[in-house]
Amino acid sequence: MKDYKRFRFRHKETIVTILVEREEYYRVAIKAILKARKQIENHISKDPFFLTALEPYDCNADGIVKRMCEAAKIAGVGPMASVAGAIAGYAVDKTIEAGAEFIVVDNGGDIAINSDRELTVGIFPTNLAFKIGGKICICTSSGKIGHSISFGYADAVTIFSKDCCIADAFATALANEIKENFKQKEIENTLEKFWVKAKNYVNGAIIVKDEYIGFIGNIPTIVEAEVD
């Protein structure tokens, strides 16, 4: 297996871990993250409602902001629900354009991957992990951990998709549906309803709540792992 380098980067609210083969690709990823943030910040300065909206709405924008609004409309959430995934995905896309074959950007648990090797990716706070390869986005929302807004009670809702904006938006949307009294049957019913809406946009989904867990769609190979 080829070696990779690990970097940590923080800028305002964005705290990312980046895995790359060569440091030059780290610099490309950071440049992309800052550019994506600038686009979003500029739009918020002109349209403050974009920052606080909890439902979809039409925004007159291009680039990453447009993609966030489109994902929000599909998933039924506000556009900022996809911000972490959007930034991670944008950084990976720009690094691929620069020639990278291996790049992982973990933006607070919303992970964009392009990998020429098999990786093991864990979901916090569970002991679940997955064997991942190729290009994929893995976005997780929790009603119990983290600073992102969630109206649900899941320990973790994880979405797998080729589109990072979509993955993040749907993770938020599905997590919002998990009620405090949900057990296995309610989780499975919620996943089935979700799949009717989301199956054309995502690869698969997982819900973890207390001792209950549900899966739907095409889930990567699951392994047990200790998550730091």
C-alpha cells in the first residue's frame, strides 16, 4: 500500500483532516476550501436568509452555492444543511483536477473520498466501519453529538452518495425524522419511506439509535472497528 500524509487545517468554522499522497495536493485542497468558503460567505453577505433558512428556497447563485440550493430542494432542508459536505466535495474535485489519485477530506464527519486503494472508514460514535474505495461521499448527522442543527434523536445517520451536497443534505433530512421513542420497527419504516424519495440520489443509508440499527440501499462492506 502506498503511504499517505495526514494534515489538519482550521479556518473559522471549518476544521478538516486531509489525507493525500503528496503535500502539493494538500495545498490544492486548502486553496479549494478557502475558495468555497469565500463563495458561500459572499452569498450570505448579499442574502443573509441563506444562512438561517431551514427549508429549501430558490437562490440566485452559481457554483457551490447553487449546488447547495439544489441539494436542499431535493432533500427538503435548508441550503446550509449541506455546507460541510459541499466544501469537502469541492476540495476533492479540485484536487482530482490537479492530478491526485488519492485524496480524503474529512470536514467534521462529512467525508469526501477519491481513493485508488481500499480504506477503512468508521462512523462516530459507533463501532461500525466500512471498506471504501473509489470516489464516494460519506456524510453523517447526529441529534446527540456535534454543533450542527438536528431536530432528531439519532446517534448517527449516515448517507453514502457520489454527490457530497446531496449526501449531507439527506443526512440532515433523515436525521430530523428520528423521534425520541423510535425502536427497530420505526427505524425500518422511516428508512423505507426515505428510500422512495432518495433512491435516485444516494447509494445507501444507515440509522443508528441506541441499540437499534437500520440499513437500506447499497452499503459498503461493514467491519467492526474501534473509532478514535
